[in-house]
Amino acid sequence: MNEFLYGILQWINGWIGNYGWSMVVFTILVRLVLTPFDIKSRVSMRKTTKIQPELQRLQAKYANDKEKLNRKMSELYKKEHINPLSSCLPLLLTWPILIAVFTAMRMVSNGMLLGQVTEILEGKTPTMEPFLWIKNLWMPDSLFSPAYPDLGSLKQITGDLWLKWYNGQPIGSHMITTTDVPALLQNVGLELTADSFSNANLQAAIEAIQKAMAEVNPAYVDGIAGSARWTFNLLITKLTVMNNFNGLMLLPILSAVTQITMTKIMNGNQPQQPQQQNGAAGSGKFMTWFFPIFSLIICFGYSSAFALYWVAGNLVSMVQTYIINKVLDTKEQKAGTVAAEGTVK
């Protein structure tokens, strides 16, 4: 699945020629594939919402008999042809797809970073992938992140990709580099072998490579330098504004804003179960703020490509939600009109 999605993204980029806009198109295609799951979930949620008055009546009537309450509720669900899990099950089924999408995008991002590592070791200026205000799509959209790959971003690359880079193997159908990497590493004074990229030795190998990048390419040193005047010491970390910062932090901020909107939309359409009304309110508030903060942190630390996917996905989901709700509202209104006319006759 990962390789399949990776191939689709590469195919789209072959037509568009810019990975930023390719990510947007790729995101739209993924959301379209997941649309049937969204529709099924929303239809089920609406059915559950309609029987809320009856559920509340049962709760009041059998408040002191939980066993009988559960039995009556099950009978009601069966009568109305509702599966209580059907509203969330379609969403759970989409998780494997979303994980595969994330993995495919990480493969692209890490492969491009490894290509930039090769160019830096060769003494060249690395080939960037700009997108609007972002200088390098494969680095975080942040004032605190350089446009060039730094040690933190290199350590996020998994050992299997480093080994493919070392052996001159492609990721999918895409070549990371055509350079003889072992010879290049020897030229810069590094005696690394395939075993250097095993889990036990990987971190040391990455640190040695990054050190060599700084030694052989003075431009790289300037490219990852921070401003001493703009260093912020926080409780758990230290942030330094980069002289050659990669972005303006707009995507992480947009990810949080769009996530807040999406969470409110989902909570607004999520029916409350009668026996959990008090707890649901607190849970709803928690979820309203947890996911935006989570998305802000994730998009702040990962590549701009991933943040772009997150923001584009939220925007497309909002449009889908609006259209799906409009279609379902229209169908329910027509069904209600037909039922009323039948009653009059």
C-alpha cells in the first residue's frame, strides 16, 4: 500500500512538476476515496440523532434497572435498523489508509532530504523544493527550522532508507541519488559500511555524516546557523530563529485553526448518548482543544509537505461535510414532504 500511494504521488508530480501542488491534488484524491466512509458514518449519526427522544424516555423509565435499559435500547436499535457502532466504524476503517498515506509521504520527504545530503557532501548547493513562502518543502515550515537539512531532520530518517541511499537503491521507482555514495563518503573522510546504518549504529553514522557536511561545505554551515539575538529558552527546550529560516509557521498555525473548526463540526453532528450527557460535555471540550494542539506540535516538527497535507485534508473535509449535510438535508426534507402528503391522502 505504501509503495502504491508513493507511486501515485510521484505520478501526479510528473504531471504537475511541483510537489507542493502535487500534495494538494494527492490529498483531494485521498479524501474522495474516503468519501463513501464519511457518508455512511454521517447517515448513521443522523439516524441515531432522530431516536434520541426515545432513548431519553427509556433512560428515565428504567433509570434504576440498567440491564433492562440496555435490553430496551438494543431492541430500539434493532427496530430502527441502527448499529450503534456504525457511526464510528467507517472512520476506524480509514485509519489504515491514512497511516499508509503518511508513510508514503514520509518516504518522499526523507528520500528528497537524502538527495540533498548527497549534494551537500559534493560541495553543491542542495536542490530545494519551494512552495509559496516555504523554501524547502521537506523541512518544517518554521522560523526555528533552517531550509537546509539539519541534524534533527536527518535523525527522523529511518535506517532502511539510509541503507538504500548508501547502496544506491531506489525508493519505489524513484532514485534517491545516482552518486556512488560509499566512494563519496570515503572522499570526505568517512569509513562507513552498510552495517553503519543498523539500528545500533545509525545515530552515530548520522552524526558523522552531518559533521562531514559542515566540514566540506561552508555554505551548509551558514545555512543551518541560528541567530544568537533570537534565542528563546523554554522549560523543556530551546528555540533559535534561523538566519536562513525555512518558513513563517503558517502551516502549523493553519493546521490548528482548521482542526478546531473540524472538531467543532464533528462534535456538532455527533449525537450525545443519554447516559453520557454530563461526561460528553467535558470530553467534547477536551477533544476540541487536544487535536488542534496535537496537530500544531506535529506540523511544527515534521516536514512542510506533511503539514500541507494536514491542512489541505482539513479544508477538503470541511467542504465535504458541507456538501454531504446539504444532500442529506435535502433527502430528508423530500422524504418528510412525501410522508406528509401520504398522511393527508
